[in-house]
Amino acid sequence: MLSFFLALTLSKQSKLSKNLEETNILYLTESNFSRTVKELPAFFLFIYQGGDKNEQYRAVRDFLATASGLGTRCYFGVLDGEKNRNIVRKLNLIYTRGYYFYRYGKRICNYYGSQTTGGFLNFVMSKTGMPFTTFDDYPSAQDVIEGNEVTVVLFIPKVGGPDFDKFTELSEILRDNFTFGLVADELLADDLNVSKFPTLKLYRNVDHAQATYNEDFSTASLIDITSWINYNSRPLINVFQINKQDDYIKKKPVIVFFVPVNEEPRAQIMPTIVKLSENFGEDLNFTQIDAVTGNRFMMDLGFSRYADPCVAILQYTGRNKFTKNRFPEDADFIYEDISSWIIEYLDGKMKAEVKSSDVPQDYNGSIRFLSANNFKEEVIDPDVAVLVLYFEPWDQQFQRFKDIFTEIADEFMNKSVKRVRLAALNVHANDIVYGPEPKRTPCLYLFNRGSKDKPELYTGKFNKEAVVDFLDDETGVRTEL
């Protein structure tokens, strides 16, 4: 009996090998899928399920038309998803069509491009043709480098030779993980600031960083080079999300380093930043951004245009609102000085840098004058409703309303109203650290008890009766008048 099953298995394997020699088009089922695919160096799978039958037929026709002329460069497989539900479930396919690329049974990626013969052909060629792009000029090199997350480029004086062969082997192994490019032109290498050959460089797009392989490429092992590529493919410090700063709201403080774009000065400071992150990473969210991408934000924080490397700690309290502390721009960018500055911040010995106006001392008037520094103490912390007038002193509507606002405040004070306070904030002279960012001035926001995090905008008329009615509706203040 054992001999029978062994013979049957060998017979199936023989038929599979024969089929693979005769055609690169395979019709698959769950029973032969794994056994077939694991033998193939490049396999492009199309799964169809449901939908219009004519559309289904055309989709299969266009997909298989790509296979002609490619030979064993890539095998094409078609699978009926309705009859092979287990595979569909494993791939989480919820649409009528799905395209997948495999190497030796391992799914490398999904294909989401154009569902045309041309689109399929370009995709397969990118996965099975030369594993790297040879750059002919500066624009073509920049297009590839700037268009991919990670690009690894070898610089050699001419095509061919042992270094070329090693790079071909390396890029073939890692082609599904990284983009590879070749510069075999001394003038183009000079344009890209490379003068020594062979030179292997990695370009990382997420933070516009570069890394140069400092060992001898000619004698280094593929294992060592691969380890270097993997290590440098990700930033050691997270990239500051300049367009997603809301992600930092009400979380631990963010320390953002503005780092040079050029490789040498960046390489000099990164060990300092990494060492700081190792010691203070539990208390601060360490981030970095290159000083070109982050230049406007860097200057908005108060740094000069060419301040990099520089660093600031930001505590986000709301959308576009944060407190800031800057490490002195003219100080030495060294571990000892920056760590002392961080410790001072974490110990609460450092006041945040905010634009904050002076407020009258020992003031007993009916309106509480607010500043960026006392807003939390006067508005957020007290267990009482606070109506805040946001104003700019030169605004004509404010000039007309301020006497009315003062009259309301005086009446509340004279009648010892306890449940509501009236306050005013000059938005021109103060940063908005807490509460909403006014879209126009003057405007009134009520910070009511129990909902200080959701202040309510007053939308009525700017007269005494309307404002008091609003306060009564929200707080019941008329019971004290």
C-alpha cells in the first residue's frame, strides 16, 4: 500500500514538472495550490469570484494574455474563488477580483494597479526583470530616489566586474523589500556627491536621510551588507508628524529635533539624539524632522532660519495648541547640556515659553483679565462657569460691546453671583494654550461646570438681554439676580 501512494506522489510531481515546462499558465484549486506555488520563483495569481460573467471572462482573458511571450520568467495562475473558499478566506478577499504575487510559495505583495495587459506586464517586469535601475542622468536618479521609501544605490566607474555581480545578487535577494539603483558614470556620481568607488549609499525618504556603507563593499559579505541595509532602512528616531500634530494631543510631551539634511552633520548629531532617547524615552516622545521640511515650523517656534541642529519640547493641549520649551539655539549641541535641560523640564523647574500679557495685580474689578499663563488657573480649574470674551483691542465691534460686557459683569458682582464669572482675553497679546482657537473676534465662549473641555460658542446678539438669557439657559443664573 505504501508503494502505491509513493508511486502516486511521484507521478503527480512528474506531471507538475512536465506542465511547468510546457506552459506558464496554471489553473489551480485548493488541492494543488500550495504544492504547485512553492516550486515557482515568480508566480502571479488572479482570483475571481462573483460579478458579471462577461466581465469575469474578459478579466481572465486580459490577465492570461500577459503570460504569452514571458515564458518561465513568471507563471500565471487563475483560481475560481467561489469554488475555493478556503484560499479566499486566507487572503481576506472581499472583492470580485484579487491579484497576488508569490515567490516560492510566499506571498510577496498584492497588486492594485491597472487591470489591463499593459499594467500586468509592467508589474511582472518590475518583479522579474533586472533587479535594479541604471541611472543615466541626475533627473532619473532623483525621480527614483524621491519616489521610493528606501533606495539603495551602488556607485562604480563602469558596468561589469565583481562589484557589479555582487550588487546584482544582492538586489535580486532584496528586490521585494527595497528599490535598487546603479550609477556607473563618474560625472553623474560627482553630481550626487560621490567621488570614491565602489560606494554603496542608502536614501531614506521618510526623513530625507542618507547613509553610506563605510566598510569595503568589495570584500564585505552579503549578510553584513544586508544587515546594514535593514538597520538603516528605518529611522532610529521617529519622524515628527508635522501634518498630523493632532496625534500628540494630551499625550506625553513631544521632543522634536530639527536635524541637518546633509549626511555628515546629521551623522555627527544622531548618536547624541539616540543616547538621549535611551535615557529619557519613557518620559518624552522623541521625534526628528529634517530642517528643510520643518523649516517654517522651526521658525514659528522662534528659532532662526538656519538654527539646525536645534530642539524643542512641545506639550500639546489641543488642536494647534501647545506649550513649548526651546533649548537655547546658541548653546552647544552636546549630550551633557541637553540632558540637563531635559531634566530641568521634567522636574517642573522650567516655565513654558508662551506669549502672555501682563495682568493687573490685586485687581478687584468685575471682569477677570486673562493671559496665556493664568488661563488654566482662572478658567479651567475653578468649579464655576466662566464666560470668556475673546477680543482684539482695535476691533470696532469689541469697542461697542465692551461697555455692555462690563455692565453685565458689574451687575453680577454687585449681586454676588456665584455660579458665573466673566473674563476677557486679548488674543493678540496671548497664545491660545487652552480652549478653542477663535475663528473671529470678538466672540464669547462659555466654559460651563462639568464640561470645560467642550466650551460652547455664543451665537446670539451682542446685547445685554441676549447674553444674560444665554447664561440663564446654560447655568440658571437669573435665580441669583
